[in-house]
Amino acid sequence: MSDVPTPSSPCLGDARVCVDSRCELGEGPGWDAERGELRWLNILAGELHRAGPEGLDHRVTPLDRRTSYAALTEDGDYLLVAENHLSSFDPQSGETRPYLPFEADNLVTRSNDARVDTHGSLWLSTMGLGAEKGVGSLYRLHRGELTCLRQGLTIPNALCFSADGKHAYFSDTATGWVMRWALDAVGFPKRNRDGAFIEPEPWADLRQSGGGPDGAVMDAEGCMWIALWGAGRVARLNQSGKEIAHVALPASQPSCPVFGGHDLTKLYVTTAREGMADPRAHDGALFVIDLADHLPGFQGAVEPTLRLV
């Protein structure tokens, strides 16, 4: 870590271990307000993790494939985003039902990042099993129909959306940039006169941040909180894409943040041990910091539930 640049933004504090889950690749955290619990995935092990807001009642459900996200649907089920299949999962019974094939004929990719937009539709991405260049894609599941939005990506990440629904954000981690995409009235990227999607625009340059842009989430003020893989921190970016603060973690590979807790003031962060020859004690844990203690009046944004019809 000695070659990582010192961040110029103020540090809001150090996140603490919430659940010492030792995930090889912790990802896809979500907050279920109705049940008062967190959920996250250990992608490579095919595990769904769940726990209370203080990390109590931690339980692990084995899944039958590498799974990267569990989207909360309007009826309270989860839609699991996996390497070649979308499936419905009942959190109470554990029953899984097939929903939709997802790159089922592609043996070299798996699912990666995913998030529900302001229209209740799910954006999701794929990447190569070995992070092969240019084999990843970006999709949108809108009312049960899956549309490919973009191909030729390497590690698509940082999916999140402006509160007014006018912009989507994403990153191809390998580039170090976060992109912003103008959306139409129903949440798809705007099209040009020829009917093709208009290109996204560069929004945040994180090439000198010390880490690769990974998962991200928006707060109630329209700022992005983005995990910087390899840098041991989560950066807060303002609406112009400039870093204005950060949270430090005693783990070098943060993968994705999410807001949770009763008032959505707690920032939870998944981390990973993947590729580490000598992981530290807490690499792969789920971390938490209560931002109300550092930013008076702060609140995260509520993530919409997924509408399938």
C-alpha cells in the first residue's frame, strides 16, 4: 500500500468490522428495510449472506452458482443475478425458481455489478471469469424484458442513478473513469436520430485515486460513494465528480457500499480477499460506519424495489 497516493480529501473516519465474513469476493450489498437486515454475496463461493444492522444473526445460504446480487422485488422476494441465469429466491423458504436465462451460451463470463434504478428496473453487468478485456456487457431488465445496452467492457461497475432519473452512472474499472449516461423518460439511454444509444460522457476521473472504481451508491444529497479497490477506502464524490471526503477501511479491497440502518445513516461496505497472497485479518469482512456521527443531518438514499411487471 506504500505506493498508493495519499488522498487529498478529508477522512470522515475508519469503518469497523460488522461481520467477519471472510468472503473471497464480497459484493452486491443491499438493505432490506422491511426485514431490518442486510444482504450481500460471496460471488465466487456462491453464497448469500444476511445479518442484522449490527452484524448479529449472521447466516449464510449456499447457492447453486456464482451470484453477484440479490435485488429486492416488490413482493419481498429476491431476484438473484448469477453467472448465466436470473432466478427468483424466497428469503423465507429458500426456494429458488428459474426466471430468465442470462448469457447462458457464454461460458467465459459471470455476472458482476447490479442495481435497481428510479423506475424500478434492474441494471446488471457481466465480465470475464478472468477479467478478460472487452468481454463484458451491460444490460437493463425492464418489466421482465432484458435489453443489452453496451458491450466491449472489461469490468463494468459503479452502477447508480441520479434521484431525478435523468442520468445513469457506471465505470469500466480498467479505465479509471466513471461515466454519466443521459436517460430518456422511461430510463433507457437516450438515442440519436439513427436509433442508436447516445454515448455516455466522462464524469469522474479516478485514475489517480490509488484504486480502481468499483461498486457505488448515491446519497440523499446526490453525492456518489464509490469503493476504490486496492486503495482501502470509499470516496464521496460531489455532483461534479470531484472527491470531497472519504472513509478508510482496514482492508485493501473494498468492493461495494450501501446505506442501511433505521435512518439510512450507516454506510456498509463489502470487501474481498480475492487474489491476495497474504490477506490481512479483516480482508473479506463486511464493514460499517455511522455517518451521522461525522456528517450531521446526513442520510443515504433509498434504493427502489424491483418491478418485474
